[in-house]
Amino acid sequence: MHQYSQGKFTTQGHKGIPDGHFEEEQGRKGFFGPVSHLIKPEPSTRWTRIDGPLKPHLFDTVEMPKASGQWQRLLFNRDIGIYNISLPVKDFKPEALRNADGDTLFFVHGGRGQVFTEYGLIPYEKGHYVNIPKCVTYAFQPSEDTTLLTIESRTSQFREPDRGIAGRNAFYDLAALLKPNLKLQHSQKKQQNLSFEVVKVKREDIWTTFSYAACVFDTAGWKGDFFPFALHIRDLMPIVSARVHLPPSIHTTFVTNGFVVCTFLPRPLETDTDALKVPFYHQNIDYDEVLFYHDGDFFSRDNLHAGMMTLHPAGFPHGPHPKAVQAVAKKTHTDEVAVMIDSWNQLHIDPQFEKFELKDYWKSWMKK
Ligand SMILES: [Fe+2]
């Protein structure tokens, strides 16, 4: 398709937006498909009323009860389940689990500990992604109270992103993946006199218990390219441009058939005076977008704290809050750490999670 333009337009997206105007991106396939930039005198988030279900949502996971080890479902569809899991140290009994519904990516929102797996031990701390492939047996053992944002891919494995022209080692080097350590696991088991003789398996969200006469973590050795691993956010190297705001997809950390996981990290802001510094207003026409606020100063939104989650369904434009647009002028870098999950299919809100919604969120773009 050829490009076409009318009226006021820019020759480079997110740059040189005429004074007193706002840019809205309308694009297909996330940030990869056909795209146009509309120049408007007001942001498209200036609604005065919304009637009907298509509202932006804000939830507070901090308010959820700390139910030890329970998979508290937040959002879901056929491709994905997003859960909150708390592992308090007090009276914690490590149990061996196996997820036959899909691959599980745990993002360690808080805490520290280790994960026993059939492939060896994986130590974790705040800021780690821990990837446990489908049907691999594992057991968390927290040494500090742990909170896990749990992302289950029900239709495919988590894969590394396509790095394209940025090169093979961009964003993160595969050498940064923390591999399981079998020797350390055997010594930990011995030292703690631990034996896992029961495995709980989840299939179609129903748990089945398998009991054994001896410990299930008894692997003597292994080879192959299918194994659990961890990746810490400090080993992610954000890609930035001094001249122009890059789309969120540049922060893609893992991809699946149904959704992508991106990590927003502290990074320097654009230095060109005509470059847009806040995330651009856009319609993610083909994706429902989830943001989990992990740590730092969330400058693009008002009144947010760590542990909050937003859901911006496809079908309406969104973008920074009016205060953020003003505040960014003085900023030279971002401090926020957030995990974004963009889902191709529509996400549903678990009725239990609805209780933790802050219902007035849709009003937060209105000028006060
Ligand atoms: Fe978005």
C-alpha cells in the first residue's frame, strides 16, 4: 500500500508534531502492520463519558489476599492465563508442581529463593523472569516472601523475540540466560534433607496428585535444548534512539503464538528537541494491552503504585495522562520498570479479580 497524506502531517512519526497538536497512531498487528499518524488538536483520550463495557481498567494486586501458593487468576483467554501467586516464607511447604496447560513464565515482583526443577536448581530474586516449560516438574522454595506475576502460555512456548536489524545480541544476549544447576540442586536437597514425593499436575485448570515412594527430583544428568531458565531484568539492555521515540515493541522480551511480553526499563529519553518523549497516543487495534507496574516512578500515569495492573482493551485510543505530558519536559530519563503483555485475542477479567478494580480509572485522562 502506498503512503498517502492530507492536511497537516509529519514526515517522521513521533517527531515534529505541530505546536498545539497531538499525534495518534492507528496501526495494525501491534507496531508491525500498516500504520497512519493522525494530527489532532486534542488527544483522543478526552472522552467525557463512556457507556458500555469497553472501558480501560486499573486493578490493585497489592490488595489481594496472600493465599499461599494459590494461582489467583486475573485475566485469561484461550492463549493466556495471568495469575498472582504469593509464597510467604512462614510455614511454607515446597510442593512439586507440573503445568500441563502450558508454559509458565514467572516474573518475580518481590522476594528471593530458589526453584527445584527436573533439570536442576534455579536461584531467583526480585526482577527475574523464570521460565518453566510445559510439563516440567518444579517446586518453588522462597527464602524471602515472594510475589509472582505468573504468565501462562496455553498455546505455544515462550520464544526469544526476532531481533532483526538490531543484531543477534540485541536487548539481551542468550548468554545472560541463567541455566539450571543440577549439582547445586543435589547438594541443596541433601543439606536440607528434602524429598519431593508428591507431584500436583494442572490440566484444564484441574489439579491431579501423583504420589511416589521416592523424590521426583532425581535426574542424574541431561542434554538438549528444552529446559527451564531464568533471565534478570538487569541483563536487559533497552534499545533507545536519541532522535525519535521507539515503539513499545522494541522492548519485546518473549513472544508466543497468542501474545508478547515486553519489559519497560529505566532508560534515557530522546534528546532531539522536536522528538516526542512520552508514549504516543495510539490505538492498538489488534491487541488487548496489559501493563503490570513493577517498580520505580511511573511517570506516564497518575496515582499509580507498584503492583498495579492496567488493561487497555483494543478498540479505543490511549496514551499518557495530561500531567505526564507536562512533567516530561523536565525529564531526561525514565525510572519505571513495567511488564507489558499484549494479547491478540480479547482478554477476560476473572470475576474474583474484578473486586480489586479501581472503577474510576477511565476518568483519569480528563483534565482536572
Ligand atoms: Fe498501548
